[in-house]
Amino acid sequence: MLLGIWIGVDNHGLNCFFGCVLLQDENMHSFSWALKTFLGFMNGKAPGTISTDQNMWLKEAIAIEMPRTKHAFCIWQIISKFSDWFSLLLGSQYDRWKAEFHRLYNLYMAEEFEVGWKDMVDTYGLHGNKHIVSLYALRTFWALPFLRSYFFAGMTSTFQSESINAYIQCFLSAQSVLDNFVEEVVAVVDAKVQPRTNQKMQRKVQKVSLKTGSPIEAHAANVLTPYAFCKLQEELVLAPQYASLMVDESYFIVRHHTEMDGGCKVLWAPHDEFISCSCHHFEFSGILCRHVLRVLSTNNCFHIPDQYLPIRWRDITSSLTKLVQSSTSQDQSGKVQLLQSMVSTLITESIETEERLDVACDQIALALTRVKEFPGPSLHGGNDIAYDSPSDSLILPEVEDSDSIVQSFTRNSHETLALGKLKERRSRDGEDMYRKRRRCSVPCCGQFGHDANDCPMMGGDVLNGDGLGFYR
């Protein structure tokens, strides 16, 4: 039987499991059914990008069922076949050819790729080789120059692909049989939930280290998750190595200080807070590139425009802290700090065991019910929350998925996996009462009967408040 697994990446850079499917037949009809079923679980909302193996039936099914989704092939799976395809053919030239392939794969411009590919084929005499012909015909599905305009959350990198493959292997067992298929998968999913939760907590409490002293760096550190901040910090550290040459007031050429020509084209309209780079690093990863950061720093810009700190990579807890600070008086701040300390301790202690977590959820639900019974502040009171900027005005649920999804299919009947189990929550009187009285914390809503997780205002193309977090 054929196994398909859906995996994504959350805002902390951690792999997250969506579900899986077993297919009896490997054909377009079966793949189409699997994709339709997946879309049903996602309320009809298709991912912006998807990465798979090179199955042509799957390729056709995605084109039909997810016509607006950008489909890419997993580069790790392609490279893993190179030894069988080319090592004997190229002999001592194999390592040099492989290095040249990686160079072409990482180029920025499609035009450079086309020229480089032709030169590579000529140099190594690969005219007519069926694998080279196939790779070139499908180049828009794997070569980065053709993918950089789409958001993949870093999932196209070889390292991330290997990480995902290792993640998948945790679910697979040669001893697995269909009879206990679901139970084994549930056990694996539950076993991975606790370490993943602990890893998130460690990343949240870990202090980031500022390396440049730049106000831009400090600004990003207060908004992004540690994972996303480290990615931006890498670009910021490298930015001073690049020269920024102004062509006109809104057009810059940025290139490495060792280069005499070429470079990336950066457009910047400061009054509109618009900036873009021809390398498309932001569109591809959601992180500003070194070229843009160089232009911002050399033109005395000391903060990153809000739209270039995507919600996708934000630290939800830092936004919540800012909101609390803006909505409390000086007299209340001490009690708020005490409450925050107690909540932090509660989470740390609760995640140790499932029993502790259940007790904590029960008691918090009851406490929220009691708090909701007291009247809230006056709509015109002095403690009304002020939303000064978009970055401070969005309180969203913890991210549990990604804008890009990896879907892996395995052809081994012993390698079995089932749809991930959503943790069953027992019906509790306190929770039932809380659900009836809960009030939404999303700005411009504030209605009773739901919260930020299922707010109707967050169901559009930009925001989605379902329990899966950010998914487009």
C-alpha cells in the first residue's frame, strides 16, 4: 500500500504532523481522493505551497485539486538518487559535477540558470542523458531560481528536507501491521508532542544574543520567535559586507564588496514603507535579506516596516506582553507581573505529565469562568487598550502548522501510518460554561460566544484563527 504523510513547519521552525493516508492504488484517482480528503479537513483551504516526491500521478492530481498551490519537488529526494544515476557515468568528474549542480540549484536568476545548465551539459557531455533531460524538463519544480517568488518557509533546503525525512522515519516501523495501524501512529504522535512542547518552551525562555547593536536587530528580537530572529540575524550580520550603490532615490544596486559588477536590485519607497529585492529572499522565506537590510541601515532606517515582520514568524507571547503593558495602570502592574510569573510556572509544571496538564486545563477553565462573571471595564474607561500599530494589535493562537506543507508518499506496505489524533478533550462542566461566556480578544471584535481560535474575523485569506494556526 502507498503511504502519504502531511508535515509542516510552525513559527518556531519545528516540524508538525498534520495527518496521513493509506492508498491501495497508485494512480491519479487515488491521489485526487487523498487531496480532496485533506482539503476537507482544512475547511477547503489549500496550502500556498506543497513539496512532494517526483510521482507524476501526484503531480497531475495536485494540478487539478490544488490549482493555485505552487508545487515543488523535494530536492533531497532528487539528490539522493545522483549516486546511482551519475557516479559510474562521470567517474572522477562526479564530485565536480555535483558541486556545479548545487551552484546552479542555488542561483537567483532563471536566466543565469539556463545559461549555466547548458554549459554544464556541454562540459560533462550529458547530451541525451535521460535523467538530465528529465531534470531540465521539470526544472520549474525543483530549481530555486524558479521557486524563490513563493513562500516555502525554508522547507526546500537540503537540511530541512533531511530533517523532515528523519521526522517521517519516527512514524515508520518495519514491524507495523494494518491491524494496529492507528494505535501505533497515535502512540508515536503522543510521544512526540511532549518533547516538541518542551522544545518550544525552551526556545521561548532562552534569551537571544544581540550581535550588531543595531536598532533594527533589537526591534526584530522583540517581535519574532527565536528561530525566525536567528534567521534574520544571520542576514543582518552579513549585511555590512555589501556595498549599497544608489542609482536613483528609490533604486539601489547591492553587491558584495569583493565584486566589481552585478549585484541585487533593491527598490525602496520609504514614504510607503515598501521595499523589495531581486533575490526574492523575503518572498521565499519570510525573512528580509542582507541586501534590503543594508539599504535600510545605510539610509538611517532604524526599524523594520511592520509588513516585513510577518505574522507567520512572530512570537505570540511578546505581542501579548505588549498588549498587557498598554492596558494596565501603574497600580496594577505589580499584580500583572505576579500573574505572569504564576502562569509561566504553571505551564512549566503542567507540561511534565499528561495528568498535570489535564488538571491545569480543568482548573484554568474554572478560573476563567469565575473571572468572566465579573463586569469588564467601561468602554470609555481610562484603561482601554490602545492599538498603536498592527504588530501590537494581533493576538493569535499558537502556530501549529505552516504556510507550506510537505507531503511524502512511501510505497511499503509495512511502513504504515494513520491520521494524527487530535487530543481528545473530556467534556467538563467548567469548560462548557467557559465556552458559553468566553469573549473574543481579537481587535475590532470583542464579541461573546467565541475566542481568537474561532473568531469569524480571522477566517479570511490573511488570517485564519482555527486551531492549526497559520495556513494559506
